[in-house]
Amino acid sequence: MKNYNPVDITYRLLENQEEISQRLYDLSNESFEHGSPWTVKQFQETIDLPNLFYLIAEDNGKVVGFLGGSMITFPAGDLIESEAEVYNLVVGNDYKRKGIAMKMIEEAKKVMRMRKVTELFLEVRVSNKPAILLYKKSGFQPVGVRSNYYSNPREDAIVLKCVL
């Protein structure tokens, strides 16, 4: 495998009706130490929701990473235009440590700014030191802790926020 530069990879927003939920699950299952936190069905159900988005990283048409998130909504479905949340940031094992995750975060920030979002939030396992370092390098700061947020294994989450 050649050494990849993040600019060799193309980044795009996932189009509605694209059927790649299995690939998103496979990448997620491969990437996370404890397996995918989402099922294929959960990925499929979220792809076409209007307030959710997926930023896809591709190498010659092959999906090698993705960042999924949402514009935050009130229970009634009204958008809170100033806030968004990252749900998943995944890079396939063969493409890790190549700057792709950092580039996806930067591309997502551009999309959010165009949508008038001013704050981006995410949660990360307290034990996931590499991810925490990446997020801090990307401008995220800790703003709280969610006790027992994760299962398999049960663990706290650090809540991070980035002002755009």
C-alpha cells in the first residue's frame, strides 16, 4: 500500500438514497476496538434523515472513512441552527494515521459553517486517548462528562465542543 496524503483522498457529502449502510457498518466494526456501536439497520435508517449528514472519504471510489452527524433538533423537529453533533468518525484500518480523520473534521467544519452552525459537539470514550488528542488538535475542548455513556464495555464519555 502506498503512502497516502489526505489530498489523495476525495471527500464528499453522502447523497440521499445511496445504499452504503453495509460498508459504513463494516468500516465501523473494523475500526472500533469494541466493534461497531451501530448496526447496519441503524446506519440505513439515518442515511436519509434530513437533519443527519455523512461526509465520506474515498480512495478511487472506495469508501475508506466517514464522519456522521446531525444538526441538533428540538423534540418537535425544529432545527437549532447554531449547533451540530458528530456521531461517528471512522477511518478504515489500512488508512489510519494518514491525516484522513483530521481532514474529514476540517471538511465537516466547512459544511457546518455554510449551514450557519457555530458550535460542533461530540462524545468520546475517556480511554480513547488518540481520538481525544486528534479532537483537541482540531479545536475541540472538553465541556463535560457523561457517566456510563458507553456500553460494551461500560465507560464514561468526555463531551467536547468546537466553536466554529
